Amino acid sequence: MGGDNELLLGGADHPEAIAARAIDDVMRIERKYSRYRDDSVTTAINRAAGGDPVAIDAETAALLDYAQTCHQQSGGRFDLTSGVLRTVWDFNRNPPARPDAAALRAARECIGWHDVEWDARRIRLPRAGMQVDFGGIGKEYAADRVASIAADAGARHGCVNLGGDVRVWGGRPDGSAWRVGIRHPRAPDAAMAGVDLHDGAVATSGDYERFVDIDGRRYCHVIDALTGEPVDAWRSISVAAPLAIVAGSYATIAMLLAGDAGPFIDRAALRWLGVDADGAVHGTIE
Amino acid sequence: MRRILIVALAIACAGCATVTPVKPWEKGELARPSMQFDNDRLEAKYTEHIYQSKEMASGGHGVGGGGCGCN
Amino acid sequence: MAATEAKSAAINPLLAAALALPGILPAAALAQSMPDQGIFSVNYLDYRDWQPGADRMSVKSPSFYVLAPFADKWTFEGSVVYDAMSGASPLYFNTLSGASGTGITEYRTAGDAKVTRYFDRYSIGVGGAYSHERDYISRAGSLDVRWWTADHNTTFAFGFAGNADYIHPADRELDNGRRHTLDFLAGVTQNLSPVDIVQSNITYSTGHGYYSDPYKLLDTRPDERRIWAWLTRYNHRFVQPDATLQLGYRYLNDSFGGDSHAFDVAWVQSLPGNVTLTPSFRYYTQGAADFFFGPPFPQGFQFGQSFTADTRLSAFGAMTAGIKVAKVFADGWGINLSFDFYRQRSGWRAFGAGSDGIEAFSARWINAGVSKAF
């Protein structure tokens, strides 16, 4: 998990013990769903692609359910199995280049959430080479878990920032709201706006986290599962919602929906702020 | 009069069933002390006591407080 | 959480799906019926009343209150109050006792305690109360059962209490100075929306025993009394101005004869620095008891029948205007100060004529309090 991480707690007698429990759960989620660990659930599922079903627990099943809703709400553009495109869109290659057309076609064969067989106890990826990637929702889920664990343990006020996704609860200890800043997509050290929240979350999806610029065009890590191409209608979208996982998914799906981003978020009556490819600012956050 | 009161309470209960339920994440405002009914118990006690000793009526708020021989 | 960020699952399907994730919301967001914090508070009340041309009662009253959760599913709630009362009270209508109206000094000590056990969908509380003054002892026991829906939006309450009072005035013996009362309460509290909540309670009280006032020159009341009351309270939160409107109405029917209505309104305004300012107003109107007879005293008295010249049982209207300021500190301390002014006039009665020839009665009380959450 890269990026800046921060945890502020208030209203408890022993915040260090509470923070330790909350951070333990973040590490647990990271280990459980990491692509790189040999003993993770993700690796077990991916290794069995094209073979037998893999047993899953209630937490994984609930995350798959959630991913299913994201898939439906995005018209298929958000796809838990689209992580395979990461192998062809290599942002570390030097010099930066588009993927080879044949490689891209082969990778797109391995995408297909609607083909995945799963229920509350098992999951099976039908074709070898398919893989699931919880990276798009795991970090925000961990932020919500931090808030839930810390609040239950007695921290009446708190703010957790995991890599730029912020979840707050209880307001500040002095009674005022937490002020969550929204980073400008082209000036990362400057906040372009702020949101006052007592309880809730702000998450951002942007083209500045992992990207390559090729021939003056930016290709970012938010890739449309239907086309296999990174989206380019927005530089960033930030959404405020009651939970971090919801804010993050709305932000990512809005990026994928391009021109329909605003109406999609407005229908859910959430506040948002977006900077489009031309630098114009849209949204309902001041 | 008794019938009217029973009907009133029944209507109150029936009306509750048709209200859209409030979701857990929507209860932030309702949890505020000013929105709770039994918030300041000590203030309610002495206020009730004052009115009970200077007016004829008493009742409606709760049961089980001790009485007094107030003049 | 601002109202703009709180929406239902119908228009926010991702939020509905997210709530199925294990442990995504703190348990406190789901199980709200048991208080998770204790509170200890100390109050001091200074009360004074008067009628035109003469001061009457003066009461100084410190009190303590504690609410303490313990053993994970239990709460203890208790209070102690000590009243020091002095001054004159009327013999009949507004004629005060004593040549110069200096009257008596009285002390009252009262306490109550209640223990409640919380279960998943209901709670049971048992309590007792005791009040003692020189000429009066009161003991009470109560049972309080609540149950709520799974989403905690509706709570039903049922209460039952019994009182046993013993009156023994200082200057004479009463051979019938006992009184027993049974009280019942049935009520419902309902969240109507993220910013509206309503509560409605019906209470019924039936008692028999000694109801007369032994210090009045002539006062004989029935030895039975039945009271019905219906109280409805409603709170609305205005998120933008950061304020809460509190409304209440109580109708009461008393077998002594007088119906009464009480209307309450208060506006709780939040100000910067965790301060709240609460102006409040109450209007009350009551009809006279069947056995109340107005001046001249003792017209209307007939041997063997009930009679009272106590202005508290006359027909009148009353208004209270109050203001309260409170501040909460981050570590759980709180302070509050309130001032109330009350006036009773027969001419202010609604739904009928007030009792003739009764002078106005006024009172004011000041309360200061300190509390600590733990």
C-alpha cells in the first residue's frame, strides 16, 4: 500500500492501543488480498483459474457481491477481472509505449466478470489466465474497517487517510467538522477544494497516480474493461459519501462513465468534484 | 374520553408503520442530545416537580417518581 | 452527517451493497438503545414565588444525578435531591398564613434509583424512590419495559409504578393519612426521518387515600382520584441553522374535575464553541376542580362534601418563559445555566372562564449545573 497514510483518534483514553488494533486489520486485509503474496486469497483464486472452485469466506463473498454491484452500476466497465490489463499496460516500461495489439487482444480474452462462477462459499474463474484484483476496492474497505474498529473500541472521533482516501467520524474532538482537502490533479501539493464532514468519506480517482504520457497523451491506470483502454475524459473525480468504499467506487465508476459521470453521481445524491480533460471543474462541491 | 385516548395511541402506532425507515448511517442528527427526549433527566425532574406543586395536573412523562407534600 | 449526505439505498445501490460487508459500520451505529456513556451531574436550583404585595415560598435545592453503564449490558441511574423550603403558603386563596407571612421552614430529602438490563431487542428496568420530609413520607417502586424494532426506529415503552404515601402533619393527628397510587404508562417513540422524531405517551393513574391539604384552613378532597394524560412530543432538526425545534402537548383529564392542556416549545440553537442557547415557552391552562369554590371564603362549603379553596385547583392559565445556556467541553465536562419566569392568572385560561377573584401568582427559578460524561 503506497502513498501517505495517517490515523488521528480522539475521545479515547488509550488511543495507541486502539490504533494498533485498527492498523492490524489494515495489514490483515492487505495480506489477505495481495496479488504478490503466495498465501493470499487472491493468489489462491487466480492460481486455480481454469480449474477447480476455490473456497471463500464471508468477507470475500461480501466483497465479491459488492464488486458485482459495481459491475452493474458501471454498465460492465468496472470489472474485478480487468486487472490482467495491468500486464500489457506497463507504466514502468522505458521508453513508454502502447501495448502490442495482439497482446492487448489476448489480455482482453481473459476479462469477463459475467463468466465468473461464484456464490457465498466458492469462486471459480473459468479460463486459465483470468485473475481477480481487489486493488480497486481493498484500500477503501480497509479505511472503513479502521473507522469501525476504532469507534467500537471507544475512539469517538477520528480521521483515517489511506493513500489519499479519507474516512472521518465523530467530528473533531472540539465539536467542529473535519475538513478534508481535495488535491488538484495537476498540482498535487495544492488543495483545490475542501469538504466539511462530521461523518463520512472522501475518495478520489485520478489520472495522476499511475500513468504514462505517450506522444502528449496521458494513459492512466483506470482502464475500461469493455474497451481495454485507459479512460481519458477526466483528470480526477472526488466523491463524498457515508463510507470510503462507496466514495471510492463512485469516483472510479464515474471516471469510467466519462460524459455520464455527473448524472451518475447526482442520481445517488452524493457530492462530487471533477476536473475534466480540458481542466474545467465540475461538480457540487464548492 | 378514554376511548379517544386509546384511539389516539393506536393511530400513532399505525402511523409509524407507514413511515420510511431511517437507515443506520442517517442517524447522525437523531443522535444529538437535543433530539433525544430523555436527555436532561435532572432538569426534567425539577421542572415536573415545580409544575406539579403549583398546578393541579401531573402526569404523562414517566412513572415511578416519589411524591411530596408540596405547598 | 449532513442531511445532504444521508440517502436511502433505493437511489444509492452501492451503499446498500457496502452495508453487507462485515464490520463496515461500528456496532454503535446499529445498536443504539443502550447508552454507551455514563454521566454525572450536579445542579443547584434557586426558586422563589410571590403574589401581589407578598413573597411566598423560597426553595434552595441542590441535586445530584448519575447514569452509569456497567457489566456490558446494565445501567444504573440514580438521583438525590435536597430541598430547603421556607416562606409562607396560603391558608385559603391568597391569604397567607402567619401575621407577617413569614411561614415555615421545611426540608425534604428524596432519592431514586433504577437498574436496567438491556437485551438485544428489549430492556427491563426496576426502580425505587423515597422522599422524606417532616410531615410526609413517600415510597415508590416501578417497572419499566421497552422493546424496539430491529432497525431501532420504533421503541415501545410500558411502565408501571406503585406509590405509598404517609402524611402526618406536625400539628395534629390524622387517622387516615395514607395514600396509595398505581400508575401505568404506554408509549411509543418513532424516528420519522433523519431529522424528525416523535414520542407519544398515555398515562393512567388511580389512587385512593388522603388527598386533602392539612395546612389549609378548610380543605376536604375526595378520597379517590383517577388521572388520564396524553403527552406528545416532537423534535425537528434544522441542519443548516444548526438548531433543533422541540414541541410538546399534553392533555390531561382529572377525576377531581379539571381538564388541562399544556403546550411547550423550545428552540435549541447551537453556537460556536460548543455552546447551545435555548429559549423556551410554555402555556398551560386548567379548569377548576369540581369542589373548588371561589371567594368569599368559605362560601360553597357543605358538611360531608368535598371543598377546597386552594388556588392550585382553580381555573387559570399560566405561562412560562425561559432561557438556558449550556457549554460542552471536549473532555466531557459541561456547564449550564437557566432562568425561568412563571405567572399564573385566572384571566389567561383558555377554553373557559377563569376563577373569579383569585390574584395572580408568579414564580422564578434559576438553575446552575455541572456535568461530566465518563
